Amino acid sequence: MRRLTLLSALVVAIAAGCSSSEPLTIDIARPDAPPPSPVAITGTAVDEGVVCANATVNDYWQDYVEGEDDEWIMVNYFEVVCDDGSGSITIGELLDFEEFPPATWEGAWTLEGSGDYESLIGSGEWSTDDEGMWHDVGEVES
């Protein structure tokens, strides 16, 4: 009986430890506009204080990966600086299209942080909405 109690306590302790590192949701919304442009960040990552809610796209650049004819692959990078000065995140959006312009604007993204967000990583899917806003929706971990 004592072993069962100790095992149960260990399982509870492990489960409690795992729950703090579960991925948090994030939605990074920005207009299709050149820097500087406003960014609104929502989701449990903001609710839990892991990342700021208001930021600005400070820099933007592209890396052309490959392509021929109408098929091409490139990565859009955005440096997003938190308005409160706490740090920044860099988002890389993969654009992999067989035609341009594509029928739908969507793809995958990754994220890494600096400053207070140095340990922040994440990934998800990006898309555009009917109002011309770009949304990077996914999960982050710190």
C-alpha cells in the first residue's frame, strides 16, 4: 500500500511538472503594410504573461529559397518588437506556391524570441483574412 501511495504521489508530481510546459496558444495579427506596422497578439501566451499583447513590426526581409517558372519557395521574416520594451520575436513564414498569386494565402511559420523572450519558440499556420490581416496562429513554449 505504501508503494502505491508513493507511486501515486510521483505520478501527480510529474503531471504537475508537465502541465507548466504545455504549449500555449498564440495569434499574431498584423496588417499587410510595410514597417513600422502595429501587431496585436492574443491567446493563452498573452493571458499567462509569456509574451506581450501589443507590438510593432520593426523589420521585414525575405529569403528566396528556390523556384522555377511559376513554382517558388521563399521565407518572409518579421521582427516584432514589444511596445513595452520587454523583447522581440522573429517570425519566419514559409511561402510555398505552385502559382502566383496563389488561390489562397496560407502556410507554415516558426518563431523565436529575444530579450525577455529568449527561450520562446513556436510554430503554426499563417493565413490572411477578408480584411487583409495576416494571422500567425499556433503554439509557443517558453
